[in-house]
Amino acid sequence: MFSQASKSRRAEIEFEAGNDAHRAARHRCASACHDFNKLDEDSIPSLRVRAWLSIVDPSGLMRNMTPDAAVTSEIAFQDPSIKPSAPLVKPPIYIDYGLRVYIAATAFINRNCTILDTPVADVRIGEHCNIGPNVGIYGVGHPLTVEQNLKRKSLGSSVAIGDCVWIGGGCIIMPGVTVGNHAVIGAGSVVTHDVPAYTFAYGNPAAVVRSLGKFEVTDEAEAVM
């Protein structure tokens, strides 16, 4: 179903999570997440949008908007011609760095999402994605050998979730994974390798069980690996 190249995991990038700059970045992001999570759900749109951008836009380049310009997803739902200013995220959400997290403004993230991002690799979530509660998206790992672990290095890998993807509650998306456009991941799955577009996958490890109408799946259940 996949070529060998498409099955391969993305490169792991070594970095020092414990240096001063990275500790400061995590502290900044934790504080921004705390501020976002304590907001009332009926807070004014500009406040909610600014709180979200404080997490994923630490440079502040995207926050220079007037209060009237901020559009939440609830407003956009009432008028599909309006594009929201930020994704609809139900608190709490937990993100480590926020430096390279790119989530489309039309995405929806339910409660208790954890994104373990890094300063060396992107985490991307596409347009019109739906992410269920208690989902973990992991872009970081650690060496497997004792000798490597003693060096106190972490390994960053990109994670890419395409457009119009639905990820069921309790799923875990592992480092280096790409989930193709319009794919569906069944609740409770652990996704260890890429999932093709227009397929339904579930299980631990996740396996593709059928096509969703655009591409044929040749086997009854094919491990995504």
C-alpha cells in the first residue's frame, strides 16, 4: 500500500531540552497555557483569540488585531463565509513549547489535548480537523540505549495531520507520523506510522481497515508500518 520510502519515519533531530533557552521557552508556554485554560468559555472573542495566540505565537506577530477583528469558531459556524481567527480549542490544553505548532484556524480540539512539541520540528494540524478528547500528539522522543540517554539529549520529530482528519478520543499520535487528508483514526488508537489519505485506521498499533471512498485498501487489515 505504501512505498518503502513513504513508510519510513521522519528524521529525528537531537536537541538539549535542559538548556536555559529551552527551559525558558517551556516556562513561557506553560504560563500561556495556564492563562488560556482558566478563561471562561463565554469570554469575549478578542480575549480568547489573544490568549491562544500567546501560546503558539510567542513573537506576537499575529496578535496585532483590533478587538472587533477577532473571530471565534462559534461565530464562524453561524456564517461559513467568515474564517475564524483561531481554532476552537476546549480547555484544558497542554503544549510544551509552542514555537513550531501550527494549527489551522478551522480546526477543533476537544478537552485534555496534550501536544509534546519541540523547538526543532513542526507539529501541524490542517484545516477542518476534529480532534477528540484526551488525545496526545507526541513530537518528542528519547534515545533507547543507556549510553545515549546519559548524554541528556532529546529527539524531535515532526508530526503532520492533514486537512479534514477526524481523530477519535484517547488516541496517541507518535513522533514522525503523518496522517493524510480525510483520514479517520478510531478512538483509543496508537498511531505509530503514517496513515494514508481517505482511510479508516484503528488499533494498537493502528492498522488501516478500509478505504473511505477515494483509494482502495488492498488488504482486509493492513498494519500502518
